[in-house]
Amino acid sequence: MMQRLIHILWPSFLVAGVADIVFTSLFDPLEIMYRGEPLIEQRIAAYTLGFFIFWLLGIASSMLTCYFQRGANEINRCPLPATRRPEGCPKREGGGDCC
């Protein structure tokens, strides 16, 4: 579990850092306007907010990558032991109707 968490958080952190550097080098946060008013009044707040937004996007991307890497056996595996599965389940021990 900890390894999967590291696989999600570490790459997304690195990507957020690079994305924040690129974004803030191209755009001045004080010049981003909403209805004629600056969206954020302090640069450091804009840099911090931007970093965390990019980090959340990176986390979402890494989580989807980890989710889609799972195999069919892992996805379709029944979490219950064979003896606790309900009657009529084709994967229950002694079930005669299993293919």
C-alpha cells in the first residue's frame, strides 16, 4: 500500500513542480484578471495555489495510471473466501454450475 502511494505522490509532485515553474514563467499571476479584478493579489499565494492545483491534477493522473495497470484477475477476484460466498455463486466450492 505504501509503495503504491509513493508511486502516485512522488511523480505527481515532480510534475507539479515543473508545471508550476513553466506556468509562472509564462504568466504573471497578478495579471490574471477576473471581471477586471486581479484573481490573486500576492504572487507567493498564486505560486502556492498553482503548485497545489498542478499536484492534484498529477495525483489524479497517477491514480488513474495505477488503476488501469491492474490485470483482469485482480479486478475480477472475489474478496470473499470460497466458503463464505453466497449460494448460487459460480465460484463457490462445490458449485456444480461453474463453467
